[in-house]
Amino acid sequence: MKITIISGSHRPEGQSHKVAAVIQETLLDGICDECAIFSLAGNPLPLWDEGVWDGEEKWTVLLDPIRAELASSDAFVVISPEWHGQVPAGLKNFFLLFGKNELGHKPALIVTVSAGDGGAYPVAELRMSSYKNSRLCYIPEQIIVRNVEKVLNKDAADNDARSDSYYRERISWALNILKSYATALTQVRESGVTETDKFKNGM
């Protein structure tokens, strides 16, 4: 089983990438066979334009390797920091560039990151607006990492011990649920019922 983590922060040293590394380590500790991180640090994806639909060479050269990576994945973890109560623009742009061929009818776990006590708004935004055409299936669990600078650090001295233990345990629990959904939805995709040229977009 392959699970891909989408780390949605534009910042090169953002806390989201620290969280992604912990999740990758947890996944590779017996939950899945392969785990890749696709990071949006440094804005590697230009803003969408109609050349994506037209198959322009600049877009196919950039996107085809990423499309192949995503298409070969069985499930996803979508990590979003909360910026001004929103999902970062680069992560929203990701969902314009990749759709049902890469993400369709595959489960995803939402993980949001807040420096304070926030983190709920990106959960609501992702559940509301990122799945319609991509057919990505968010599972009913989510992780909201609050006060992120005090947890999931490599040096235990930098962590609030009680909170750190809670997050690590809950992350592992949620990832095992994601794995079970990945197994189940593989059967849905293989059944052929999701394939359609007539209803290309969601309602």
C-alpha cells in the first residue's frame, strides 16, 4: 500500500513539514509499504491556467510526473496550516491542477496545523470545496494539531509531554483508520462503477 502526504505550506521551514515528517515515520512503521511526501514549500506549482486543459507542453512536463505519483497512491494525508483562517492558496491551487484521475475515490485524512488554538477553519474549507470534481473521499476523522511548536519535535525537551503523547497516539489511530478505508475503496474503484465519461464533474 502506498500513501502520499501532501504538505500544504508554502513556507520552506513551516511547521506543516515537521508534522508531515512525523506522519511519514508513523506510516512507515508498519502501516503502509511506501509513503511519499509532496511538499508545496517554495510554490513548485504555478497558478492554474487554461493551458492545463489544453495539454500545453510546459504543463505536461511539470505535471505528468506528479500525476503518476498521485495516481499510484492508494490514499492521501492532506496537511494544511491555518493562514488567516484559511487554507493556503498553493494548496487550493493543487486541487485545481489534479483531479479525479489522480485522486478520485481514494480516501484522505485531513491534518491541520495551528500555532495557537485554531485549526478548525481549514478542515471545514477542505471538506466543503476540494473534493467535488476530484472525488477525493475525506474520512470522517481529522487531526487538528494545535500549539504545534510545542509538540511533535525531535527533541523531547521542546515538547509538552502530555500533548505530544496525545497527538502521536491519535495520529497513529487515525492513520490506521485511513489504511482500512484505502483497502475498502480499492474494491470500489476496481468494481468499475465509478468510471464515467458522462458525469465528469461533481454536482
